[in-house]
Amino acid sequence: MKKIIVLLVLIMSFGLGDTELAEPKPDIDNPRKFIFPITKWDRKEVNHIISSANNVMKFYGPENTEVVIVAYSQGINSLVKNRDSKIKKRIEALMTYDVEFIACGNTMKTLKIEKKDLLDDVEIVTAGIVELIERQLQGYIYIRP
């Protein structure tokens, strides 16, 4: 029985391969750059985006990544201080790894959200969608989990 288990483990381990990294490989001087949008105030979706960002950083190493999350439309609610304490804790944890969180100023005006309503260290830009465009032109990879 033990031989069968060992054989199965060996067979399974050969079937699993590591992702082959493209050149140049990521490092501190040449990080992988990602940008994620949050457009809905759906806790399950927001948590999925936060988890995806976290997984990317775990894979490459936080020192080898630049991660940006842009919230606009109803997604901006994820960056409001008193909306959800669990999401707030997860966002603040990512901020300790220099993940940038950006709020759309146009959305803030529309929804009457003020800077003081947002989590600390959230950057505000004029238009979230324009930030996504410009970051992609700067080499950030757009990820929509």
C-alpha cells in the first residue's frame, strides 16, 4: 500500500510544472507591474480582487512587484473607512507592502464622498478610468479577475 501511495505522489509531482517566467525575470530593478480595477461594491468581488493581488505578490515576491488597485464607480465604496472592517483590514495589510490604492475623483464628486471619508493613504486622481489607461501605457498589466 505504501508503495502505491509513493508511486502516486511521484506521478502527480511530475505532472505539475512551475510557471516559466518570461525574460527579463522580475527583480527589484525590473518589477512586474499590475493594475486591478474595482468597479462594483460587491464584497465577494472586492475580496477576490484583493486575494488576486495578494497571490501575485506571493508568487513574484512583494519586492519584485508594483501593484495598483483603482476604485471607481460603486467600487469606490471599498475604500470608504466605515463600509466594511474586514475589507479595510485587508486593504491596509496590502498597503504595508506598498500596494497603491487609488480613488476616482469624478466618482467621489458624484457620490459625494470626501477625502476624509477614505482610508488613509488612498491617492485620489481625477478619473479612475484614465488612470487605468495611463498606467497600461506605462507598462502595467491590466488584470480583471
